[in-house]
Amino acid sequence: MFELLGIPPQALFGQVLLGLINGSFYAVLSLGLAVIFGLLNIINFAHGALYMMGAFVAWMLLTYLGIPFWAALVVSPMIVGGIGMVIERTMLRPLHDLDHLYSLLLTFGLTLVITGLFQNFYGVSGKPYPIPAVLTGVVNLGFMFLPIYRAFIIVMAVIVCFATWFLIEKTRLGSYLRAATENPEMVSAFGINVPLLVTLTYGFGVALAAFAGVLAAPVYSVNPVMGNDIIIVVFAVIVIGGMGSIMGAIIGGFGLGVVEGLTKVFYPEASTTIIFIIMALVLLLKPSGIFGREV
Amino acid sequence: MTHTIEHTGPGAPAAQSDTMLEVSGLNGWYGESHVLHDINLRVGSGEVVTLLGRNGAGKTTTLKAIMGLLKTRSGSIRFQGHEVIDTPARSIAKMGVGYVPDDRGIFGSLSVLENLLLPPKVAEGGFDLPDIYELFPNLQERLDSYGNKLSGGEQQMLSIARILRTGARFVLMDEPTEGLAPVIIHQIGHTVRRLKKAGFTILLVEQNFHFARELADRHYIVQEGRIIDEFRNDEVTENLDKIQGYLGI
Amino acid sequence: MTQQTESTTPAQTQNKSSGRNRTTRHHMIAFGLIAAFVVIAPQFLYPVFVMKLLCFALFAMAFNLMLGFGGLLSFGHAAFFGGAAYAAGHAAKVWGWPPELAIAFAVLVGAAMGAAFGFVAIKSRGIYFAMITLAFAQMVYFYALQSPVTGGEDGLQSIPRNSLFGLVDLSSDGAFYWLVAVIFMIGILFVYRVIHSPFGEVLKGIRENEQRMISLGYQVQRYKLVTFIISAALSGLAGGTKALVFHLASLVDVHWTMSGEVVLMTLIGGMGTIFGPIIGAGVIVAMQNYLADLGSLVLIVQGLVFIVCVLTFREGIIGVLAKWLKTRL
């Protein structure tokens, strides 16, 4: 087989694949942030904590109630999404007419509370979550061995991203959402309940974070700080993709995951900072992000 | 909560006794500034009534207040006998009030078809798509275009068309002729006349007096947030100087 | 995020000069109280605790210069604080520099980082600015996590204080306290001067109405950048001093939770007030101190305080006090 710049293809493909897996999480998380940002104009700082909560709820469902992975994949996002809707109704709504930075600060406070609560009850060490039996094992791709569960993550992320894109771009509910993003007053003058739409949107964005959390549970250890660092990377992803842009979140998420993987091959020292460097470059060249509307 | 509208049926004459909208003692504020002062007006079922006045007189604000879009308002707005002064816009819309705003309110990121289908039906008897395409043939050709790619005239037609679909029988129309070419104004005038014939009730804000004169049953003159005068359309000729004085034309 | 708007009705204009004198008198009283506290505090509080408080008070004041007076919420100030802490630590430990030079180096590093980040970030506003500064700070965090210079997970430990000007031994906390006290007083007087200089007036103008300042011909971007650099340099002063106080520069100092903490201090004390950040820092440092045994409860309490402040107490302690005294503090 060929070699590229002295790098064996196994390593190269392996890192690209790992990058795609990380990118799957980036994409689903930034998609949720983008949906929320689009309508509410706020950055949900608690997104990482809610991702962690999604993983923990899956773990709790399994440990206390014996509810398996497949059910948790649906139930956990519903529970966390419901909590999100309560948060929106009780805390974010009163701040709606104020500077949006207050909402950012509020969700930051929420992050501390949620993280603190789980640390208090479960400590900082991780909880193991088994890979569901059907998804264990590896396939031989010729150039590398691919764990089936990792492939499953990518497939699920692609499906969820596509479904979300479809929901927003091609359905009636999605047209309400896009219209309300543009001109909420006009939408309410048509008899549409915009506050309800806002609550549902926040709940949906949060549910996406929880879904990513459930997917992450079997590969990363479930622990209270698992969302802490990934979320900042995801913030950078949405700045690069263009805040509030659905396509920017999806393409940016997967793309930057791969870029990160490739950096691990060619210049490992920069692999954790490459996304932030790209962010700085994008900001200098196109401040509204690659897919963003002009600000 | 949906209110079905007892409409008078197509072609019903404007019965003075049958009140669609009654506004009394309406006051409105933008933040700290008091912009509407004791507005009183009445629109009978099937009537076309205009609010005439100069720029910044408070016409648009009056419409917004009726639609429930002005945050601070007081007084009384009765729609078909129901008090709606504290009712949110979305509930007023569901009672059968359609709103065609001065900026036309077209969503640039939605296609023409999506814009058209966006407002939910609030009552039976709305136009269906073939009716709308017959009324506005240009729109049918541009269904897939995005709202922000339309010309001003097309936007205006779309803004009216999407309200007709909903079954609303009372339409608040804010300066539908503003900035449009005479041929388009003519087409819009034709549309309004057809709606009137079909029994729609219309409260029209206009600066274009000639346009208003050809369509309306009655006119209110708005100045500095107050209604200062009122004319039936058949009184217009004898009061022409007075009206032109009010409007500064 | 503007908190105070200076409205001038005719009646107020008449009273303006006497009002200004009154305000100045209030400020002098406040400075007197602070100076008295700094002098007396070591008598009844642990010097290390007071030094921590002073460092964070300085940090919060530096941050507030950006938020309260520049109207820009930075979510990455930990980068300057922590980056400077590493710089001071490295200078003192590896190069054996005396404390005044180590801290001066920390200030320089803070200012240089502020200039670099500010150059990119300053063009954006609001939430974008917050996100971008946060992302840059995280870059610094990852660098600190990996680099041998910063000691990775361990950080820089046992940083020596060395001798002041190579002469005065400062190894005891009691002695080092006075250096920190002097740095703190100079720091807050400097911030006070900046706020009340013509430069500070322009800043307030930008905060109130950026468009108007642009149309008046002010180079708004340049003003913001300079503010950012001053704020970063002062954060560096706080961070560098803190590293010598605790003999430690670690990942905690550069993590985003630190950036959040300084926002919280400013918010509790009162954004856009002069003395609020000092009070806010006092509240948070004291709270962390007394709740330290409760482990993760600190996090929960801190988060709850954050939420309650944002929802119901946006003016902060000093903001409320100032309103009550009908003055500006």
C-alpha cells in the first residue's frame, strides 16, 4: 500500500475515522446549540452539562431500572429535554427582553449547579457503561479494524443531523421556526404561539445534547465533568460554522473533527488547539463564520 | 381556543348596525412616549374603512394596537363584541383578524410557497391555492423563490395572499401601495375591491388618498396620535380642501 | 450590558458640580475604608486569605474595566490571570528573578496576550466576543496542559518568592503581605484614574452609544483594544502576584471556571461600579473559604448565587448601595 508523507495509511485512516467519531459529537452538540441560538439568540452554556446529564440519565436508567441502551437513546433525551423546557420557562424567559449576555451568564450558573450536583452524588470518577451486545466486536476494513460501536456512533450522528435538517428545512413546524427566527412578532400575528415554540426549541436543542451524551456513554466514561472541555471546542465549532447556521454546525462539526484527527497524524502537538487556531483565522477573514449570515 | 367567525357571506352589503370592530378610548405607548391618545373608531361588518394621515401620525401604531402587537395599550378594543385589549396577538389572529403589515412581513428565508402556507387557518371559507393563483398569477410562477428575492409588488401580493388563505374575514392592511408602481397599485386596488365584494371587512391605512378614495366607505383622519375628523366617502368631494389640508397635499 | 445611564435633566445639571463633589467625597471615604481594611486585616484574618482576596479583588477590577466600562463581556480572562501566573512562576523559579521583576514580567505577558487576543476578538461584540475570548482562553488552557514549561497537570509548584530588589527577604507571609498590599492599592488607584480620565469618559461614551462615538470621529476599535490590553495587564498583575502568594501556578488558574468566577465576582459586587468588584471578590473568596470542606457543594452554591444574581439582583451589592445613597460608587 502507499504511504503519504511517511505516514502509514493505517495510522492515517485510523485518525480520520477517530476524527469522524469526535466530529459526530461536535456535529450533534453544535447542531443543538445552533437550533437554540437561531431562535432564542442565546448561547446555551449549559449544553455541555446537559450532554453529561444525558449520559448520566442513561446510566441511571440502566443501573436503577434496568432500562437498556436502546430505550435510553430515546428516554434520556426526552427526560433531559423536559428539564430543558422547565429551565426555559422558569429562568430564561424572564431574561428574554434583557441583554442576551444575561442568559449566557444564567446558563453558566446552571452549568455549575448541574456539574456540582452530579459530583456531589457520584464523585468525579467515571461510571462504566457497557456497549450493547449487538454492537460489540470489530470489523476488518482491510486497512484497519473498526469497532462496530464506533461506526454506529457515526451512523447515528449522520441520521440525527439529517433528520434535524429535514425537520427544520422541509416541514411546516420547521417553517414556523425559521419564520420566528426572522420575525417573531409577525409569526405571532398569524396566531402561532411563539413562546411555546421557543420552549419546544430549547427543549429540542437540549435533547440533542442529551442524545449525544447517551451515544458517548459507552465510549467515554460517564462522569460529571465529561462535558466541560468538549463544550468549549463546540463553541469554537459554531463560531467557525457561523452561529445559528444548521449547515455550518453539521459540516463544521464533522469537518473539524476530521481536521483534528489529521492534525494528530501530522503535528500531534497542535491537535488540541487546531480548532481554536482555525477559529481565529476564520474570524479574521469572515467574522460571521463560514456559513453565517453577515452580522 | 378557536373562535369561528359568523361571516356575512359573499356579497353581503355593508350593514351599519353590524359592528365588526369598535375601538374606544384607546391609548398607546412606545416605551415612555405616549403615541396614541383616546382613539375612537368603528368598523362595520363588510365595510372598507381607511385611516388617513401624514407620516408618523400614528396610523400604523393604531393598527398594531388593534392587532395586539403594541405592548403598552389601554382603553377598549372590541372585536365582534369581545374585549381584546389584553389579548395577545396570537389569540386575536385566531379570532379571524388578518394582518398585512407596512413592511409586508415577508420571510426572506422561506420560499414563496412556505410563506403562503405559513399562517394557520383560523376559520373555514378561506381561499384555496387555485383561488390565490387566479388572483395573483405572478405568485404561482415564483413559488420556489425565496421571499427576499421578490420585488416589492410581489411581496405585497404575497402578504395579502397568505392572509386570504387563513379564512380571516377582517383584514388590517397597512399601506399596501407604498413604493409601488402605478400598474401594481391598480392590481392591488382591484384585489381590495374584490375582497369587499366577497364580504371582507378591511381597515386600511393609507397615505395615497386617491387610492383610498376609490375603495373606502369611510375615512378617519389621524393626526398626532388622535382621530381628528371623519368622513363618509360621499362627503369627500364637498370636504376636499379640508382633507387635503389635513394631509398636506 | 449597560447598568448605569447618566441622564442629565436641567435640575440635575444645576446640582452637577455639588453632586460631583459629593460623589468624590464618597469615593474618598471608600478609599479610606479600603486602606484601613488592608492595614488592619492581617491582625484578625490569615494573611494568606487576605492576600488571596486582594489578588482576586484586583483581578475583578481589571475584568470590570472591560465589562462595566467597556461594555464587553470577556469569558476568557483566566488566560491572562493564569498565563501571567505561569510567567511569574517561571521567572521566579527557573530564572530566579526577584518578586518585583517576576511580577513585572507577568504584567508584560498579560498585556502581550491581551494585545494578541484583542486584535482578533475586538471586532466582535456581545455573545460573539464572549465566545471568542472563551475559545482563546481554552487554547491557552490546552497549551498549559501539554507544555513542559507549565508543568502540565502538576503546574508550577514551590515557586520561591526570592528577595525584594535582591535585598529584603519576603519568605514569611507577614512580610510578603505588605508587598501585595502595596500592589493592590496601586492597582485600584490606577483603575480609578483610568475610569476618571478623558480616556475613561470616551469609554463610557462608547458603552452608552457606540454609533454616536463613531460619528464623532473616535477610533472606537482602538479604544476598546487599549482597554482590553490594560485589563489583561492588570489581570496579569493579579495572577502573577497570586502565583508568588501561593507558591503555585496551576491549571485551575487558566481554566474557564476561573473566567466564570471573575464574572460572578463582578456581577455580585455590581457591574460598572468602581468598588463593586472588590466586594464581589470578597464575597466569593470568603464563601469558597468557608465552604471549602463541603467539596462539590461550593460549586452548587456558587452556581445558585450566579442564577439568583442574574434573575433578581442584576445591580449587585454596590449598585444597590449606590442607588440607596443616591451616588455613584
